[in-house]
Amino acid sequence: MALPPAITLNGVQLTYSFAVANTYYGYCTVADVRFELPNNSQYQNLTDSIVAQEITIAADEAQKMLDTVYVMPYTGTDSGIKLTLVEINAKLAASNIIERMFTGNVPNASEWGALLRSKAEL
């Protein structure tokens, strides 16, 4: 399966060996993920590279789930499908960020992350 669509954002650097400067992969933007995160100062300190890395991970996860019934990555033009992919990708990435930040420190504080994951998987 191919990588999700490439997105260009100046200053972004992924940690993968195939990473290209200023590029990440997914269906949503860094701004889409930031919109899903709680209004909390802890999340404001996340770099675009960290958010972009989680978008790439979440997009790959979503593609693996959807690949059983759809041809992925999606390259069509249907606005409804694109919007759904943005929503799934953003919610999964935000959920992963919340889980990563809170699981070790405040295990019960990740309810929002679990809710976002549940909505994305639904």
C-alpha cells in the first residue's frame, strides 16, 4: 500500500528514514489536529513536526483499516469522502497525541483521546 498523500509545510521534519524535508503524509493539516486538541497550554507547545509525525502515523493506521473495503490511498475528488478522511485522520492523530502525553503521567486524563479514537474508528 502506498503512503497517504504528501503535504508540504515549511519547517516540518519527520524522523523516518524516507522523510523529505518540509513534507508529511496524511489527509488533514496540522491545524485540523490542533482544532481537535483540548484548549490547554500543554498542547500549544507541540511543534508542527510532532503533530505532522502523528498525522502520518494516524493516516497510515486509517488506510490500513479502510484498505479492506476501499482502494487506498484515496485519490478521488469526492468532497464528502475527502472531508471524512480529514476528520478520521485529525481525530486519530489528536487521540494519539493525547494518549502519548497523558498515559504515563495522568492515566485518567485521556478520556478525550479515547473519545476521539472511538469516533474515528466508528
